[in-house]
Amino acid sequence: MCIGIPMQVVESHGFVARCEGRGESADVNMLLVGPQEPGTWILNFLGSAREVLSADDASKINAALDALEAVMNGDEDVDIDAHFADLAERERATTH
């Protein structure tokens, strides 16, 4: 299974960008999204940017990955609704 990781462009060199995210730094192929300016968020799949993200979407994806990591580490006190607040709010709005 492949999980996309939000990363922020730190340096742009045409179709390769140095990006940072979730404590890692990597050179990312930008051919599918085009060259991006530093500060831009992208979704990285196996070394290739597949999508340009808003800062809000990057934050939501990181929250979901934090929840997944907590569950995988056996954290029984993880508040899933807090990590998926956008989905929890949507669920409450549609059930009322």
C-alpha cells in the first residue's frame, strides 16, 4: 500500500524540488504538477508529487497520518475525532 505524504517545497530546481515533511527531507519529482515555488505544499507518492495541496488540506492529511501512527503504536487514548475533525463535523451535520 502506498500512502501520500504532504511535503512543503523548500527549494525548486525545475522539475525536481527539495521538500520537507513529517520529519523527512527528500528530492521530489515534479513532472506531474510542474515546477512549484518554495512554500508550496504537495502530496508526495514514492518520490513524485501527485497533487498540489492547500496548507489546510496538508494539515488535515497530517492529522489523519498522526492518528494512524498513534493507533498503529497502540495508543488507546487517541481521540480519533480530534484527528479527523473535518469528517466528524460533516457526519454530525448530516445526521441532524
